[in-house]
Amino acid sequence: MGTRIRNAEVVKVVDGDTINVRAGEREFKLRLTCVDTEESLNTSTKPVTEAGSLASQMAKQYFPVGELVDLEFDTNDPVEVCLLKHLDNYGRLLCYVHKDGENFNLKLVREGWSPYFVKYGRARFYHDEFTRAEREAQATGGAIWNPALGNRGDYDVLIAWWSQRALIVEDYRRTGLDTGVLSVRIDYQTIVNAAENDQTITVLCDLQAPMQQWPGGGALIYAGSPTHKFNLWIPEFETEAKQPIVRLLNTRYIGTNKRNYVYITGQASLYGGKPQIVLESLDQISDFPPGM
């Protein structure tokens, strides 16, 4: 069992996988971990679907305003650490939500409202349960696994992509943590501190946004998120010397359904108040954490 915050009060259900709660004097936006329901609101690049609308309706019925729930994080870190480090790219708390002893995240997968979402890593405490729940939903044709329900994500492609990424996260958890690799999301303040002191670090980056050419002949890669801003900079990227770096990043790491995760080593610095690493050599880029 992971670290828990007990008796949080439901304030609002946004959709099938996003809930606002109040715990003590603080209000939190939750992004339920290991699940990803279809969209029900026109606020995403993904389309609204019938499955998303139905998942949202189910969640609102399941969690009436004022309902008391327990939040569980996917590690045994102290609560204060969880509140700082267990955040998604938009600053929402990543957690499981329990009501009356039932894990709602597992319920979403078991009933077919969501696949087992491992794009950012497998569940540490409930991997086997999620796997069995997804198999059960697929066998019974629940919700998104029912073709009659209409438009939905291309899960044949997505699940294969997520699974590849999950294996990379497992390598990071098994080896990278012990060798001092920093995660943009989990160790952001440490990265900022290193940049303030021009320290050499290794960072696990998640590259999905396209490389962008900037005035002056450089190329910028957004390697962070709206909440955790971190960049990679390739000076004189059109020169022959830099083309192997550009080709490798674009071919192997950057873009939908590509590897995305990459270990970058270099001297951190601040530019415009944001931490960055300048890429000058292929030796700075690796599929593996130090020691593998």
C-alpha cells in the first residue's frame, strides 16, 4: 500500500479521470494515475467521444460532491514529498482514489472505461491487478472495447507505444535512480539548482514536441512541460557537425509513437530563467542510464 491521505472531500468531478478534492485547508486537482479515459470536454487535442461522455457521467454519479475518499500515491514517500513530486505535466496530483474500500482507478479499467495506461510507467503497487482488469474488460467487451460504442482511440497502436515507454521507465526505476539520473517531473527543483551552479547532470527527458529552429541558427527542443520548463539547445544545428545529433533525435526520439525517452548528459545552465542543456556531441545522448 502506498502513502495515503484519508478523508479528502470531493469538490468537483471534471471528467472520468480528473477530480478536484479538498484535504484539510487545501484543494487539489487530481489526475488519476494509470488510467486515461476518453475525452468528454472540448479542451484537448483529442476528440470528445461517447465513451468519454459516459465515463464522465459514471464518475459524477460515483463521486457526489461532498463524498469522502482516500488518496493513495504510488510510492511510500512521505506525504510532503508526494505532494511535491507526484505531479503530472500540468501540476495535478497523480494518485489512486479509494471510496468505501474500492480502488476507482481499477474500476475504470475493469469496466472498460480506460485501458491500463502505462505511458508514464507501470503501477508499482497494482500492476498485476490492472493487467487482470484490462484482460477482463477486453474479454467482456466493456465500454471502449465495445465497437458499437463508436469513436475511440486507436488502442492497438497506443498500447504498443505505451508498453515500449513503460519498459524504459522500468530501466530508469531499476538503475537510473541509483546512479543519480534526474527526472524532469520528479526532480525539477534539483535540475534548477544544478543549472544555477553550472553543474553537469544526467536527465531523463521525454521528447514529444517537434524540434524548432530559432533565429541565429540554433534549434530548441522542449524537454519539459508547462509546469516543469526544461529545454535542450543545439547551436548551429544546420552545420555538418551537428547533423548526426539532429538526425538521431528526429529519427529515434521525437514524435508520436517514437521512443521519446532519452538520457541527456551535460552542463546545466539557465537561459531566460529556464534550465537547459546544450547539445554538442552524440556522447551526450543515450538510451540507457549510466552504468547500463
